Amino acid sequence: MKLHIASFFSFLKKNLFPKKEDIELIQNSATSKSKIFLILSIFISAIFFLHILMYISALFSEEVPDYGGTIREGVIGAPKYINPFLASTETDQLITSLVYGGLMKKNDNGSLSPYIAKSCEESPDRKSYQCVLPENAVFSDKSPLTADDVVFTFETKQKIMLQKDPISDWSSISALSSDIRTVVIKTTGSIESLEDKMTLGIVPKYLWSSVPTESFEDSTLNMKPVGIGPFVVEKVKVVNTIPTEVFMSRNNKWHGDKSFINELVVVSYANQLDLKSGLKNGDINSTSSLRGVYIDDSIRNKFSIENIYTTKNVGIFINTKDIGGKIEKALKNVDQLIDKKNIVDTIENGYGILPISLEESSPNTAEQNIDITIAVLKDTDLIKTAELISTNLKDFGIISTINVFDQGLFNDQLSQGGYSLVLGINIDKNKGYKELIPLYKKSIIQISSKEIHARTPQVVESPHESLREITSWYKNTDFVWKWFTNKK
């Protein structure tokens, strides 16, 4: 090999590099216009040839995502339980969804598709899924993924949920394994209850089975999670015992499409004002937690803003036993006169979506001196919405009283049909309530630095799902010939 290299450089020296006497001859010769013209011509020709090559390359090249970069995502609230069993806050659910993959994932149209599973076959009655796990799939600590991990995860989640609510739809769910890579998840309840469970993140049985269920809240696995998702937690920054930053990196053991982003840092803030300051001073470059009322021109000019609609429909629901009564007739008459745009502008800062009106004719005004009581969950947005509705109804002679309830009491009374009118979100119609007046659809505002190329979902169920497509997000780009990009 060394002989070939020596021969190559010897060839260059003899044939391409000018000899010593040639250089001395050029140096000693008198400068002439023809010589200067020749040198300039060669120089200009070289530049022109280079431009031609660049132009041809541009015709056959395209800009594509490249690996690298960091995204710092701002959230409200510090993480506490990074696991599929206890995660309930948006922060916990966001990190958990990226660290722990589920058998399937939800698409924009509401359908399901395999995620960590190689395939999932739905039964004809849609009451079960048979999922086959991929070969050689491993958790982030290199332990193998098996059907036992899936069964353990579902059974443990079921146990925890039934302890909280004995009549939970988890009672209808069962998980069985037929071999090390095949598992069947089925329900004796509704199809919707099964579909909701198929995205549950899977945990390694050998780690969690050694922790008593009652000790899950104190487990070190909450802040040192081992999952099978596209990201892995590297470290957690703690200030005064409170986790403030969670550093995640691309999980190179993830068997699916790997993230273009090298690092994702979740930065937690105590309130909206701190989150806004973090965005403006560059501490974070992405967030889906900032409310529309806090978005000003400086943010609009500096960041890309995308509105993502949710499946959360806010409306006034009536108890089915009161249908056909005086209250229903009165509210139906004023439906078209309620200023729903003002509600959206006030609550969602204009980012929500109004319901489609099916009636073109002008409604009649309501009967005078009607008193109603509206039950509402203790939630800032819902309470403010109820107040706006109450003010609006007063113009039509309807006097309304707003009763605010904590979540536990609210849900108990709702399940028992204890309210006549309820202002809420997606109230379960099976519990004896029918939507009377649709008000608006809530939205999530995804704010990202303009250098981030983000493909966000069209529809989400919760704010943490705004990062559902983050594995396809990228900051770095490269120019590649199309012939290579089209190769499989």
C-alpha cells in the first residue's frame, strides 16, 4: 500500500508540479500584458466552471433534514411521575409519551396504527387486538421487550385505576400472551375504551415488578425511567428539590424512525409569565403551553405559531330527563344569539374554533323571567365561559346561577344525573346528558423558533400530544442529490 502511495506522489511530481527551473524561469521573465491576460482568463474560466457545477448540482439536489440540534420545550409544572402508571399532569404525560412507547399510536383521523408493535390485527367485532412484537426490540437499558412486559403493564395499570375508581372502564380490559412476541388486548366493554388503552406506554416487567404498587410514587424509576420510546432521559436538573429541566437524547436503540433532533430538553416553569419570559429571552425555543392571551407582537414576529385543534368541545349540556321542557326551549331560542365569538376571543384569544351553524333563520327571543342553574367544574376557563354566558343570557331575560364544583363531587353528581344543565367538555352522553348549545372547540398553540422545522398533528386530545410528531422535527438541513434521497 505504501509503495502505491509513493508511486502516486512521484507521478504528480513528475507530471503536474512544475520543476524548479520552470518556476525560476517564470520569476525571472518580464511581465507582459499577454501573460496577465492569460492568468486572468484562466482564473475567470475556473470561477465560471465552478458556478456551472454549482448550478447543475442545485438542479438535481434538494434540501433534506439532517441529524443534530437541540430543542428546549417549555412547560407549566415540574415533572414528578415519568411513568405510564401515575402520569397525570401535562408535563408528566409529555415526557412519558416520548420515553415509553405504546403498542399503537393515534393518527390525526382518530385511527390507530402500530407503534412499538410490528403489527396489530383488529378482530372482526373490534373488541380485541392481536399484536406481534418486533424481533430484537429492546428497552433503553438493552433488556429485551417481551409479551410478558405488555401483560404486566396492562394488568398493573388496571389494578391502579380500579383502586381509584372501581367502576372504571379498565375493569373490562384484559391482556393475554400466547408466546414471547404475541399478545392479545381485548375488552368486554365499549370499542372506544379499548382504543384508548392501546396507546398505553409499555414498561420493563423485571424493573417494576420488584417495586410494590403502593411504593410506585417513591420509586427512583420516576426520574430514571427505562422505556422503549424514541427518547431516553439522560439527566434531571433539580433546584431546591424541584426538577426544573429534563434532558432527553435520541434513543439509538429505538426500532422505529429515529428522531432528527439530538437532544430534547423539557424546561418547567411555575406560571404563564415565567414561561413567556423564558421564550422571549431564549431559554426555550418551543412551547405548546403558553396561552393565547400572553402572545404579543414580539412573539408573533420572532416565532412560528401554529394552531392545533383539539377534540375538546365546550358546550352546555342538558339532562335528558329535562328535554322538551321550558328550559330547553328557551335556550334553543337564544342559541344563535349567544356571542360565541366573544367567548372564543376572551377564553382562547381567538385561537379556538366556532361551531358550524346549521340554522340560517333568525331565532326567536326567549321567554322572559326564566331562572336556570348551570353546573361547572372548577376550571378557570370554564368558569369564565359560564360568566360570559350568564351575562349574555341576561339580555334575553334568562337569569342564571353558576354552581362551581371540585372534580370529585362534580363527576359523582354527573354520573348520577344530578344536574339539569352542565357547562363542560365532551360530557359523556351515556351518563344521561345531551349537548344543547355547542360553544367552541379548544385549541393548542404551538410556538416554535423559526429555525425549527416542525410537523405538528392536525388534531390532538391533550396538549402533550402537540409533540406527537417530534421525531420528524429538525433544525439542521443538508443538500442531497435527489437520486440519493429517492433511494430506499
